[in-house]
Amino acid sequence: MLENLGRKHQLWVAMALNIGVPPHFAEDLVQEMYLRLYKYVKDESKIYYKDTGSINRFYVWTILKNMWTSVKVYKSKKGILYLDDISQHSSDFLYITNQVMYDEREVETIEAHDRLFDKVIKCVDSWDYWYDKKLFGLYYLSDMSMRDIANKTNISLTSIFNSCKNYKTKIKNEVLEDWEDFKNGDFDKI
């Protein structure tokens, strides 16, 4: 299977580029596609047309498209730093060569956002009950839904919903003025 896929390597790279994958990442994505097919496709007939026996290009394109979509979603949630973007100028320091330069206003916005987030965390830490702190962390600081929390903790969904609604109200009361300053761009007041 991998030999047949490898024969059309340039086609898969061209497909990746056509999907919108940057040229420096297309080769890597195709290599990952090979690994994924090798690892997860147990029945090799899945990737071949039944009548001609040739590789199903649409199947490969779909895998590449799904993998690229996953990368974009992950990248939007977490910053990805590619090794191609880093060059080592000395033994002690690494410099990012393709980094986007931020203007002063963007830096102020990021710093103000961090200060606002710290105030929310301080508000949560000041709560009396460990249950509230833990539930807040599970819902707002992780990727768990209320239903997931209810299933894993055996706490009723209604109780979780009401608690999270109360947490939101407590935090709004505590940091509403700072939030308004943030929205208005008065970062020095936060």
C-alpha cells in the first residue's frame, strides 16, 4: 500500500498545496498522511477503486483535507511554532525569524487581557468552597461541557448549570468595571 502511495508522492504534495497548505508544511503533511494510513487503515481495499484497482485519489484528498483542517483548528487554539521559523544565531539564544511584529496597541491589549484574566482567577480563588472553584475550573478552564461534567462526576446537569450561572454573576459583579475599561480601550485603568 505505501509503495503505491509513494509512487504518486508529487501528486499528494500538489493536492496539499491546492488545499491551502503552506509549501514549507505540505511535505510534512503528506508524510503524516502516510503514517496515518499505515496506522489506521487495516483493510487496504478501502483506498483502492474496486473496478480499476488504482488508488482512490478522493479518499487521499479527504484525508489530507481533514488533517489540514485539524491543524488549523489546533493552531487557532494554541500557538504553533514551526521549526522552520526558528534559526539559531548563537548557542544561547533562539530568534524567531518569521514572527509577525506587533504594534504597541496590540501589546497593550494582550497585557490588559492578561491582567483582566488574573483578576478573574483571583476572584475565583477568593471563593469559600472548594467545590465552586473546582467546578469553575472544569467548565470554564477546560474543554469539558456541562454534560461531560455531569456524566463524570454524577452531579445533576441542572445543578451544574445553576452553579455556572451563579459563577458568571459573581465574576461579572467583581470585574464588570474592568471589563468595561477593557472594551473601551482604557487599559491603564485595569
